[in-house]
Amino acid sequence: MSEKIVIYQVMPRLFGNKKTQLTPNGSIEENGCGKFDDFTEKALKEIKDLGATHIWYTGVIEHATQTDYTKEGIAKDHPFIVKGKAGSPYAIKDYYDVDPDLANNVKKRMDEYKALIQRTHKAGLKVIMDFVPNHVARQYKSDAKPEGVKDLGENDIQEVFFDKNNNFYYLPGQNFEPRIKAYEGDEAPYVEFPAKATGNDYFGNNPSAYDWYETVKLNYGVDYHNYQYKDFSTTPDTWKKMADILSFWTSLGIDGFRCDMAEMVPSEFWAWVIPKIKEQNEKIIFIAETYDPNQYYRYIHEGKFDYLYDKVGLYDTLRAIVQKQRHPGCITHCWQQLGIIQNNMLNFLENHDEQRIASDFFAGNGKRAIPAMIISATMTQGPVMIYSGQELGERGMDEEGFSGRDGRTTIFDYWAIDSIQKWSNNGKFDGGKLDKEQKELRNFYKKLLNICGKEKAISEGSFFDLMYLNYENPDFNSSCQYAFYRRCGEEGLLIIANFDANDANIKVNITQIESDGEVTFTDLLTGDKFQSSIIEGTPFALSVKGESGVILKFKVKG
């Protein structure tokens, strides 16, 4: 049986932090920080039992921070170019090292991370880590690189904007002068001359607060001042350095890479590097963060990615349906647009970039997205991902500091997550402090994600959209319900999601399904069983609770 990948995304910085008295913009001493060791055998077992197959530890690689680790031999970052006290996990400071914040013993931080990988594997989970290929922190300098490895920018020609073997893009004769509020502190002003291009493809010397001003764009052999001319006649130096970095982490037992803003890096690089890493580990997976549907086929077929984010398709559609801005029939357009790459898309309703479902900016309550989550998890053979706390209805409405009250859980600040603290219960990981609603929501996620792992019709089966049979059906409300069918061999799943707040008594046309007379149906979400007939041309009658759904399993004829 093929595995349905179920990813549990979690930021170690937040996961194990037990501090309850928190100060906006607080330091690590004031607000605390989770550690690698907080992922105990018990914690990992509970994540595995939730239904996860993979765990994405977000923010592991060392990044720029306002915390001073000079006593540990780590260069200090200028606070002017660090977002938040903790710093962005996507402003990489050293590709060959891990975040010292996450270690109990900073000098043994890599050993502690290796031990986490081993514990995770022992728990039956696979490890995904971030690979951030497009940009690095402005003060990037590796102090942990292997002997003989040249640092990024070490041999760059800084007198030109572009050279194919430069690692960065330079603005000769110009100082770096970002349009942001200057840092108020004792440090001398930050000086960068010549200025380097900024990570979000801003090629001026004065990025704004809305740019990724704390990062520097990496050069993969594309001349952005010359109509994006590509010089890959010989392998660009950045390609070689990135291949070595991926190989380094692969050698430590990493099972997959989530590649940040992968579409900002030329697909030719991915086509070159991914096969190299798969020679090292043929089972390793590559997931691309992508937002441009016009490039999906290129990054799968040419770039060799296993999976891409389905953000602008299914995520945006499901969110709009939950918010009553669109109707469920729009879901049909999502899979039609994808065609043969539907099973290469990773589905999600939350991640660190998106607002929490239960936030005031999205749904206000995690339960309201249950029908959307059923669709996201069961519609394709591709991976599904949840973000730590999603299964508990985490609201993300704290005003943590740099992040502000935006409905997201901060990636920039030292903070703790209330719902995770209640679930972890001081390291017991027994949910002892959760309220009834949180327990019910987590139980739903546990049932759903385990169904994904057990049912061949989901992990291997075919998909049939039933909406075209029901648009004119007076007993099926396509403005509130979505129905589809999954099948593998003689196993069939009829899946119906009801986005309406009220229970619905519906009759759904399912002429794709063949069976002999009386059939036993089992609702996998509740365990309820009932018998009914499937008759050609006769709608199938059932009841679906409000803001919920059914996953009905039965034997199929032939």
C-alpha cells in the first residue's frame, strides 16, 4: 500500500516553551524558548498517534537573531537587520549549523539535533526540514562549514552587479539604506557597502519595511539586469554550494526538504540538484513552496519536485467557502485546473504563513473548518499538512511583538502557544488541561488523519467529482455541500462535506457507483453503520450534520 503523507508542522521554538508570563518583544530570558529535547518519546508518540507520518521541524537551521551568543563563539547579528527578538527562521545565518536557541547546551547543539532525528525515527516518523535556497541573512557567515568549504560570497567580484559565479548580486558604489525605522540601541550603525540585492527580488539599495530587507538574494546564474538572461553553460558556483549543503543534511538522516520560495530559484537548478540528492537517498522527498500555477508543471516535470503547495488553488478556495465568500461548487475548478498533477499537490488549511482558522481573521472557531479539512485531507493521494495547534483550535490572536495581532502565530518572537501548553500539560502530553471543545476537535483530527493513513481508496484510489450530477438536483444544495467519491478495487468511499451551519437531509446522485442491492455503509468518522440500497438512477438519501461531513465506506461491485 502506498503511503498517504500526513505532515505535522511544528516550530520547536514554540512547541516546548512552558513560560506563561510573556512580554511583547520579550527576550529569550524573559519569554523562554522551546528546545529539541522537548520532543520527548511521549510527545512524538502522540504526534504519531494523531496520524502523522512526517514531522516538519520549522526553523532548525541557524538564522539571524537579536540574542547574543558571542560567548559561544557565534558572531552577533546587528539588530537593525533582524525582524523580532528571535529573528526570522528564513534569514539563514549558517547553512551548516542549527539554531542555538533550541539547544540546552549550545556547544552541543548539533548533537542534540541529531538525537532528535533519531528519536523521531524511533517513533515511526520521518523528518522534514526547511531548505531556504533563495536568500540568506545579510550578515551570513558560516562558522560550522566543513573544512575546505568556501563561504558564500567569499570569492565574489563585488564591483559588478552580476557574475555567474558570484553568490550575491551587488549594487556597486551604493550603500545599503533601507526605508525602515532605525534601531535604537548602543550598536554602531549597520554598514553594507556595496549594497546587496534583497531576497524578494528587490534590486535597489533601499528596500522598504514590506520587503525582505533582512535578507540577501542568492545568485543562481540569472542576470536580472539583462532580461533575466540565464548563464548555465557551466555549473554556477551557487549551485555547487547548495548541492553540498543539501547533501550534508541528507547524510544526517533527513527524509525530506520543504524548499522555501522554490519558484524564485530557476527550475534548471532543481532539475540538476534533486536527482543528485536522490542518488544519496532515493526515498527523500522534495516539497516546493509555490504560488504561480503557470509554473507548476515546470517545477514538477522539469524541476523534479515530488510535491508543490496548493495554496492559490484549494487553500484559497476552501478558505473562501468557509467564510461564505464562495460556494463548494468552486472546488471542482481546483482539480480541473491541476489535471494530471493533482496528486502532486500538498493540501493544507494552516501553516506558519497563514492565519489560524480559529482567528478572528479566518473563521473564529476551528470547528467551522471541519468540512474543509475533510476535503483537504481526503480529496487526493497527495500529502496533507496541519500546523501544530490547528488540531486544538489555536486562535493565534496574541500580540507577540514584531508579529503583532494578525491572526498568525509569530515566527519572529520568543513566545508560547496556549493550546499546545494545555495539551502538553507540563510534559505529560496527555491533553489534561484542554477544555471539552479542544478535546473534541483534536479527536476529529485524530480520526480523520488516521483514516487517511489506513484507507487505500485515499492513498491509492481514483477520484470522482459528483457535483456535475447534482447541480440541478433539488435535494442537494451545491451552494453548501460538496460530494465526491474515492475508489480502490472493491473499496469505495463516498465523502460529503456540509459547510452549512444546519444539519442537512440530502439526496445525492451517485451513478458512478455500482453495487448489488443492499449495501452496508460505515461512517469512518463516527463508526456508525447502516444499510441502504444503491440503485441506478435513484438518488442516495442520507443526513449530514452542520459544519461537518461523512466518509462512508462500502464494498463496490466489480
